[in-house]
Amino acid sequence: MQRLNADRLRSFFLGSRTRYGMVFTIVLYALLIAIGFVYLYPLLFMFVSSVKSPADLLNPMVQWVPTEFYTGNYEKAFLVLSYPATLMASILVSLVPSLLQTFITSLVGYGLARYRFWGRNLILLLILATFIIPPQNTVIPQMLTYREFGLLGNPLSLILPALMGQGFRSAIFILIFYQTFLSLPKVLEEAARIDGASDLRIFFTIAVPAALPAYIVSFIFSTVWYWNETFLTSIFLEGGITTLPMQLSKFVQAYENLYPPGTVNIFDRLNEAVKMSGTFLNILPLLVMYFLLQKWFVESVERTGITGE
């Protein structure tokens, strides 16, 4: 009996062949909580600082729990960022190109994966080269070409390249779809062709549903990259459209411009809480998008093997 109880205790704490023990579970959860805290700490610190009142900011005793939920910082940041206008501009230059890029790159990836033709490997090599070569090396020829066609300062300078499969980092999405469609069983297409289905119908009824995880991953990553890209966006748009990240990069100057000269006191000039509020408002749409799609995003990452960056 004592030996049986000892085996049960040993199995409970150390585990067995069929289950993990309590010790392993505690260590695993402690490790996951620690890693999660490392990733969430900057976001939590930013949010807590953004809702602190001026008195809480000056009080060294107030760290993580403000004495009041102060929204004045967000009101100032909302005005500085011109939030409604810049939000709509950000959606225009990120969501629209991302949707087009995701669909077009899936067509390119499907064609490269399912059809055999001369020069296919060369095309794959050139596509990979467009991802390896830094965009700073090709931005001047692009800018001159866009200027010749009158696209500079126009959202079409971002939309048209995405429509042609040459948007921001399109190569990686083509490779994702290429690998996804390459693993699609050929018997499904052969059965559809026997039933008289055209290539276009096979793509939409068989390939697209099977590649749904790749579509979700590509769309989310594309949206994030378009949203955060300020270097190329500022060059191609030439100030014609201002996005949230672009407005955030000149936040301090825009904040002081809200007030007449000499009216900004030293506290407002050094008020980091307003900057934190502006940063949080900048990433808020991406957080909302992720929380809405997190279930499908996690499943898609597991099925496609993408780790992100």
C-alpha cells in the first residue's frame, strides 16, 4: 500500500508516460507567464502612464495604479494626431493595398506552384531577390518612375504596385502561397477537371478554401507592414496624405503647434503621458484587428509555420 501511494505521489508530482506532473506544469506556466510579462510590460507601462493625471505623474509614490482614470492626455493626443482624418488615411494606405496584395500574391503563388513552364525557377529567384534587396536601394528608380506617371502624392502609388504583386514585401507572401499550394493534393484538381471545372473555378472552389490560413496570415502581416511603414510611404505620398505613424513621428512639434507661442508650460512640454497616449492611439487599430482575428491567426500560424517578426 505504501509503495502504491508513493508511486501515485511520484506520478502526481513528476508525471508519467501519459501525463505531465505537477512540477513540470508549474515550471511551464511560470516560464510562460514570465515570457508573457516581458512582451506585455511595455504595453502595460504605456497604457498606465497614459491615464495618469499630472499629479500622479509628479508623485513618485504612484507607479502602476493611478489615483484616477485621467482621460485628458488622450484628448490632447486625439487633437494632436488629428485622429479621425489620419485614421482614415492610414486605413486607406494600409487596408486597401493589403487586400489587393493578398489576393494577387495568392494568384502568383498558385500559378508558380501548380503550373509547369519554362523559366519558372528563374521567376522564383527574381521574386526572392526583391525580398533580399533592401527597398532603400530601389526607392530612387521607383520614385522617378512614379513621378513620370504622375503617381507621387497619390494613394495609387501604393495601391497600383500591390495590384501588380509588387507591394511592400510581396515576395514573402508569394512564397507563403507557393508553399501552401504546392502541398495541395493534385487529385482534387484532377477530379474537378474531370467534372468539367475550369482553372478559375478550381482556384476559387478548391485552392482558396484550402489556403485560408495563408490568406489570414498574409493579410495581417501585410496590414501591419503597410501601417508601420513610414519611410517609403512618406516618399511616395509626398505629404499629400498623412498617416498615424507619420503624424506620430512629428508628435512633439504638432503638440506645441496646438497652442500659441509662449503658452506651453514646461510641464506640458515634458509631459510623456500625452506621448504615451498618442502611441497607444497609433497601435490601437492594430490591437483591435488582432483581437478580432486572433483565433484564426493562431490557427493559421500553426498551419503555415510562420513565426513573424
